[in-house]
Amino acid sequence: MTAAWSLGDIVWGLPGAIVGTPMDGAEAFSTTPVFELLRDATARAPRATALTGQNSSLTYSEMFRLARNSAGALAAVVPPGGSVACLLPRTPEATAGLLGCLMSGRLCMILNPLSPAERLADVLSDAVPDALLLDEPLPFPHAAPALTLKAALAGSDRDWRPDHRWDPDAPFVVHFTSGSTGRPKGIVHSARSMLFRACDATEIFPTGPHDRVFGHAVPVEINGPAVLLHTLARGARLVLGSVAVEGAGGLLRLLEREAVTSVMGAVPIFRLLFKLDRAKDAFRALRAMRTGSASQQKAELTAWRKMLPPDCICGHAYASTEALIMAQWTVPPHDAHPTGDSGQEATIAGGMVRPYHDYAILDVDGQPVPFGDIGELVLRSRYIALGEWRCGRLVSGRMTQAPGRPGWRIFRTGDLVRLQADGMLRVVGRADRQVKINGVRIEPAEIEAVLRGEPSVTDAVVVVHTETADVTLHGFVVATAVDHAELIAALRQRLTAALPSAMRPSRVTVLDRLPALSSGKVDMVALLHWTPVQDPPTTAS
């Protein structure tokens, strides 16, 4: 899309669309300080289990005490408005420490401690946090003072109370995602947007004190804080675990032990779990499941339903790091509701646009496309990210202030969508090269930057294959190295050290040269359909 059109000229919504309508009670919830949400939930049921994992559990009283200790410890070293990078495991005690950061008024940067050290070093170098909250020492030096989780939680059972005026529109959390510049990019959300997202979850998950909730994103992915606060504010039990730590079998045993009632996660996580023999037993108490993928197959969900209780609600969400949940819906049993105009679509629709987002579907000139045609989805809302975190400060990035609407922002999603006759959004592609794999947003440019870091590599391109339900990456490099097998082994080591597993190409191929168009640009179509017959390079799978 070109930038020739003015944001102020956008015609928002389409015939019959609900534009910018808030949800009942959500505005009050989204402006309530996190300290008060947790305090009130603890007062209602102090002895109820709040957080549980593979090896430990915390009651609401214990969780709130540890969270206050953490908040007090952080307040002693970081002034209000300062930033804390949290690298914490998915355990009840570590999650209590993270809650302390969230209610302390310090900007909480949530990082995954399982990420490669090189990537963490890059993130922290650009984030410039005022302090680190760690469970284990970092394997590389860093200038910011570090506070261990053990020390933060121990405290002196201090009766900490907020030492600042709560501002729901101040920077609240930062999540780092793949960036088009070749380095990770921080997306900043306010407490208002994150808590509103937490309240929004009640549409599919009307959570109460008797629920046991598992969210695979908690707490390290962008929706993680919302799921965490949504669960605890309603007095439910949050089950903490991940495939990366427990393995698929260990995680399933945990979910079975806790008799989970609500689960949220990316499609690949459920693919792993539903392959296991005990999946039906593990999900025997399940009453709500939500997935999210632009390419989730209807047949796949139909197969999963056979292992779920008959009354289990299956929801589907279409989300982004910048706008959180953009659309969602409850998928009816047996695909009774057509997901496409013809009813023959193989994949599940994205859902209905959330009523608190104004939206438009625009062509390259910024004009609304005819109903049913494909265009870029553009959103306007006060619940969009504040901007990006660069070099230790907030900048607007791709989020633009909405003309005439103080506190509202406009976000050009880059997603190509069409509106179906039933009012559903269907995602059909991207206007740029961004892609999602296993729920992780990926910019090929970041992978290319890692490949180009190998001394003998002179150029690199990554192409995305989406012809099947599984999205795959294929890297191509041009290099001066004579021993291609040795080069590919070195590239594999470099990719493993620098990138999460979802960002590593399934294949890397060495070419004598990259195919080019008459304009001199790389012929991406030729690479997408490359076969060994075209050129006999060395390939490693």
C-alpha cells in the first residue's frame, strides 16, 4: 500500500458495521489499577488456589503477598515510570514476581528466558531497561542492575502500596516481536488496552471462581498479561506450563491433573496435544477452547471436537501484537455456520471485528473496496498499542494518532482481508512479507540478517511457503565458501544461537546467484517455486 492517502480521509466501517462501540463494564475494568484488581480478588477468596504449575501452587493470599514484595523491591531500585525487563520462568512464584512488576507502575518488559542468548542480548541492548528481574543470571554482561527473583519475593512481607498515581494510558507492558529491520521490535501497550483485552475474553470465556484456565501465551507472549489478569480478577485458577519445558506429554498430564475448564493457545500446540492418547481424558472437564490461526483447517477442528465434551465451546480469534484481538467468534458445532460465501471454505474465518475497533478495508489508494473485495484492514481504536519501544523510549512507529480523536490511534495491519456476506472477516494474505508460524510473528528480514552475518555469505533471501496448512521457511544464500556443506552447518549453528525455533528455516540452500527480475530486484516467485532442476545448489533440510 502506498502512503499517498491521508489518514483523516478514511471512511470507517462498512454498511451494517458497528463502529467503535464499547463493551458493558469494560471501560471501568480497564481503568482499575492492577493492585486493586488483585487485592479485591484476594479478599474474596484468600485460601483459593490462584496459580498452579507442575511442582508448586500459590493461594490468592500467598500470590498477593509475593507480588507486593516484588513490587516493593522493584520500587526501591526503579522510580515510577521506569522500566524493568523480566526474564522469568512459567512457575507460580515467578508469575507472582511478574505481577508485582505489573502493579508497581514500572514499565514491564516481558522476555522469554528460553530465547537464544544472542537474541536476548540484542533485545536488552535496544530496550535499555532500568533494571532486570531474573530467575537465573544472564550468560552475557549487561549494564542494568539485576534483581534476583528470590530476593524480590523474600522482601520482608512489606505492606507495599502504590507509590504513584495510576495512569491507565501510560506505557504498561512491552512485548518484543520480529522486526522488518532485521532486529526484534518492542510493541508497547497501555494498561487500558491490556485490561480491556482481558475483559474482552469473557465473551468466549465467562470465567468464574470454579474455572481452571490454561493459556499457553502466559506470561511471555503479548496476550499473556491479559489472560493472566482476566483469570485472577475473576477468582479462577491459572494453570502454568509449556511444551518447551514440560514437553507435550508432561503438559497434558498437568492439564489432566488440574481438570482444566478453559484453554487458549496457538493451533500447533493443540496439534501436539490432540495427538496424544490421553487427550480425551485430559480435556474431560473442558467447556471452552480458543485457538487463533489464519489458516486453521475446518477438518482439523472437527477432528478435535470428537475428543472434547459435547458442550465444549470452540472459539477462534484473529489477533496481532499491535491490536491484540481484532476479531473473534464462536465456531458452531459440526460447522453448521458457513465460514465462506459458498460454505465451501476449507479454513475457519477470522471472526467478527471486535465492536470497540473502527475499521476500514482499503485499496492501495486508501479508498474503501467494494463489499466482498480484498483490501488492507486498517483499524482505529483507543485500545491499539501506544507505539514501539526503541533505544529505551516510546516512539509512534506504525501507530498513528487518529485525527480529531485524542487517545485514539490508527494501525495499518498489513493484512489483506475480505468481508464475507455473513459479516465475517477472512484473512487472505499480507501486503508485506510478514508471516505467522506457530503463533509467532516473523519478519523474513530478521532471518536474512542472521544469514548475512556469516562471513562468507554475500546475500540472503528467505521465502515463505504457505501452500499447505503448515507454513514453512526456505532460506537461500549466495556465498564465497567452497565447502557448501560446511557453510550450511555453520549457518545452522548461527540460526540456532540467534533465533527461536519458529524462525529457523526448514531448509537452507546455497546458490551461485539469486534470480533477478529485469528491474534488478530478486525474483521471489522463482525462489518460491525453485527446484533442483533449475540450479544444482547444495541443500540442507
